[in-house]
Amino acid sequence: MRRLVSILAWFIFAGVCLFLYAILGPPGAEPRSARVRGDFNSIGAALKTYKIDTGFYPSTEQGLRALVESPKTEPTPKRWNKIADRVPTDPWTREYRYRLLPEDDPRGYELRTAGPDGTDGNEDDFSSLE
């Protein structure tokens, strides 16, 4: 009887684990997703500081490097302050990508990462616009 109870308990435990896996995803997925969202917020704050200092966001070409070193391409800021020590990287150690949006878009910019697989254009990508 004890053996039957322990087997039943094991099946219940396995079922709960499978259920949680289906709901929450694989271990480590949520913390990385949360980190990306947190990074988007932090980088966004740095970009807003850049805009306050210079009067505009960096161009797409200048990218997030403009937070680390003064841009040499147009538009070059008259007043520039170093905001970051390095270009921010995603949880998979790749640099986040930055794109300046058209002037009439109130969001200003987009931040992206290709996610765990490093391939753009599939379901594991992250965008600050989503």
C-alpha cells in the first residue's frame, strides 16, 4: 500500500511540474524576459537623459554607442555627456539594437534583441514597442 501511495505521489508531483512548465515555460526563461524588460527601461532612461542633454535622440547609425562616446556623425551634439561605460548587452551577451523612429512617432525609438536563438524575425525576439 505504501508503495502505491508513493507512486501516486510521484505521478502527482510530475503532473504539477509539467503543468507549471506549460504555464511558466522552461527554467530561466522568465528571469531573462524580466531582465530584458528591465534593461529596456534602464536604456530608455539613458536615452531620455541623452535627449535632455543634446536636444535629440541618437540617429540609428549612431546607435547606443552614443551613450558611451560622443558621436562623430550627424547629428553631432553640441553638448554631450558620457551616460554609460559600455554599450548594453542582452542576457545572451549580444548588444541591444537601437532604431530611431520617425519624428512623428511619439515613442521616439525602438530597442530590440533577437532573443535566445540570436535570429531576428521569430517568436523569441523582444522589442521595446511590444
